[in-house]
Amino acid sequence: MKDQEKLVNICTYSTQVEASIARDILENAGIPCMLTNETFSSIYPIGHTSLGGIQLLVFESDEESAIKLLEEAQQPQDDSNS
């Protein structure tokens, strides 16, 4: 049951843009997630990473799928028409 399942940090970002893109990728794939320290990073943009950065959290049962999806999204796209 997800409402009692543990949340795990799968990635920490230094910018709001990177964190939001990752969150959108997961949400579009149907993986529930949330960001922490989002507001703090906009108030104190320099040095917030020393305080933990923006963390992307998912349910423990989604951890493997979420990591794989984000890794695939970082792969360069092959645009050749071979």
C-alpha cells in the first residue's frame, strides 16, 4: 500500500530546472514522485546544495523503474535514419 510505503531519494539536483524536468519525466510515465527543498532553492540559490540540494523522492517500489527511466532520458538520441 503506497500510503504507508517508504519514500527514497533517487537523485539530488542543484537547479530547479533539472529537478522539474526529472519530475515531469517520471510523472508522465505514471510514477508518483515529489521534490524536496524546492522553495528553499529559490530563496537561497547559492549554497543550497550544501544543505542537501533538491531531492527527487519516489516510493521504494518504484525506485528501480524511476532510476532506469531517468537514465534512459539522459541517453543521447540517435537521429540518424540508417
